Amino acid sequence: MVALIRQAVTWLEGWHEEARTQPPLPGSVTLPPVAPAPWGLDATSLMEDLELVVRGSYNPWHPGAMAHLDPPPNPASVVGELVCAWLNNNMLAEELSPLLSQLERRLLRWIARRLGLGDSAGGVMASGGTICTITALVTARHQQGLDGRQACLYASADCHSSLAKALRVMGLPAAALRLVPTDATGRLDPHLLEQALGKETEPILAVVATAGTTIRGAVDPIGPMADICRRRGLWLHVDGAIGAVCGLGQRHQGRVAHMGRADSLTMNPQKWLGIAKASAMVLLRQPQGLADTFATPLAYMEPARVAHGGDCGLQGTRPAEVLKLWLGLRQLGQQGIDDLLDGALHRAQVLRQGLAPLPLILPSGDLHIVCFRPSAAGSSEAWSRHTRQLLLDQGLMLSRPLYRGTRHLKAVLGNPFTGMEQIATVVDTISASLSR
Ligand SMILES: Cc1ncc(COP(=O)(O)O)c(C=O)c1O
């Protein structure tokens, strides 16, 4: 085992040197053989297989990798992932992860407090934001006695598609997602929310505030939404997959102000903080709601001191993803967290400033995401495809989301290796492409 790991690390060392010079997207892709060989492979052959995998993969290490919310991974979190696999503990039950179950509860309690959810708040990790959202909404429904009943959900028109998925999982029709229009800044309009709620005839399982929309990074007005929910006795869920990490920083908490008034909240350290995937959590003001909703209980395990991980969410067997989050945060320290947030916001500001004089529609945003399209009507589809290719030819990868029916280009500035040089090249390329 140790010899193999050492060989893998040596091999990775060589690849890591090269990664910053390899473009984000691979050229041609050669798949390794999929079936096991008749006899087991030695370390050298395994490394040859891995070489093909790495050469055909998306490369987050290149400074031009700025298309999505997938930055290069935090180094300590990669080590945490390795140790996690080596320990092979199981977060299903306390006896299979005695320390790690406690570590998860403690760390999530600390994070929940830090985000303002209160002293008794806490939660559970799950494999990605979508599963966390589903966990939160199933809990909201159960806690309000709405299981098996028709119920609806309110969210901004720019909310993430995981809400639609959650409704499907919960057996509710797509129309149960009531989309509230946003204002010009991309934030849900609380007056329209209030009006719509006043006319609602079905039970409302939750109002969702998005703290960082996927395409433009807008943060809904959580304070006014929390006021509305309090007045009407409604469950407030904050989808903080992207933006909630601002609450861990010292200088950007105001961007997600009042987030701590949520009943439930999701956060993805795998995005902006770069903790190796998957790293996501659902936090509740009253975490007992998780066990109330999901405990079956696990009759084949020794009783847990608090509640088994497997009784607190959708997943049963689950890796100890807390290890890489904990180790990653320990490595970053407060200073490192602040630097990551500052750096990304600064790069986004520089890109915005560079693009501002160009004939573009540049929707505003509150975080480290910049999206835009040409102001000339009708040209977005072909222009964005052509321009994305021009950028890719220079090792710069932006994405091409469909926003309100029109293709945009989008840059996420969470990659700490992206420098002013790459941002200037993006601006120059967009400028040249617009004047073709
Ligand atoms: C706002 C928002 N919520 C939820 C999600 C879902 O997260 P995941 O992809 O980890 O399931 C995303 C993903 O980008 C997102 O942007």
C-alpha cells in the first residue's frame, strides 16, 4: 500500500509540474481499458492507466480554467481525501466512524454558529449541493406535517435546477415550484413574493432564498425574505451553495447578510473554497429535525450517543468527507479563507471593469461570477460559440450558459492561479470578437 502510494505521489509530482501549462480542456481523449485484466496489474501498469485518465480530464490547475465553480483543489483537502480512503470509515454509524462522526457534528456546529444560525444549530454533510437541498426540503416538509400532501415552494426565477429535482423526488408536480421574478439586479423581488404568497391557496413547504445564483451570482434579499417568512410562519431555506462561504470570511459577511435567519441552509465548500469534491452540507437551526425526518432507525448498529449519520439524511454509507473539509480549513486558516474570497472578488471586479466599456449587456452580480452577452440583438448564439473557441485556443475556458433564453459567456473567478494577464487576454479577445 505505502509503496504504491509513494509511486503515485512521485508520478503526480511530475504531472503537477505540467498541469499549469496544459489547457483546461484536453485535446483528444484515449479511454483506458475498462475491464480488469485476467491477472492484477503492477504499479507501473496502473500508472500508465492513470496517465490516460489524467490526460483526458478537465484540468482545473491551468490559470485559464475559469468556466465553472470548480477551482483547483485545496492541497490539504486532497491529502484528507487520501487519508479518508485509507481509513475507509463509514459515516453511516457511530461505531464505524467514532471520531469522524463527532468531528463532523462539531465542525458543522461551529460553521452553523459562525453563519449566525444560533447555538443549537448543526447539520450533516452530503454528496453535493443537490442532495443537501433535497435533504433540507424533505425535512422542511416533514417538520411542518406536510408529508403526503400537495404543497408548493417559492424561489427566485434564477434559482438552481436542484429545486425542480427536489420536487420530483418528493413526488410533487413541477408546477409546485412558484418562480418569483427578480429585479434588475437579479435578486428575488420581495414585494412580488409577498403578493404571490398572499394569493396562495396550497400549503407552502418553504421559501428559498438563493445566496449566489448560478449564472450571475446574485444574492437574494435574505433579510426582507426572512421578515416575510416570520410574519407568515413559513420555513426559510437558504441555498448558499455558492455564496454562503462569505459568512466564513471577515470582510464579506455583508454580501450574505441575514443568512443566519434561515431555518435550513446549504453550503458547498467544494465551490469557492476549493475543498476537493464532494464537500457540501445542510445546516439546520434545529438539527434534531434531520433525525426526526430520516431515522429509520438503524437496528443493525450499536445505538449512537446522538444520532447516527445514516439516520440524519438521505445517504446510508457515506465517506468521511468532513476530514478533507476540516483539514482544508485548518490549512487555510482565517487568513487563507479571507484571501480566497478577496482574490476572487477582486479578479471579478477587474474583469467587469475591463468589459464595461464594450458593447455588452453585463448583468450585475454580488459575488465572483461575471456573465455577459453582446448588446446587439440576435447575435448571442453564434457569437458566444465562436468567442468561446477563440478563448479556448488561448487556453482560456469560459462557459456558455443559457440565461433567460439567451446564450451568455460566463467567467467564475475562483481560480487563485488566474492572474491579471489572463483577465486582460479575455478582455482583448472579447473586444476583438465584438468588432469582427
Ligand atoms: C446555487 C446552486 N445551488 C445548488 C447547486 C447544486 O450543487 P451540486 O452541483 O453540488 O449538486 C448549484 C450548483 O452549481 C448551485 O449553483
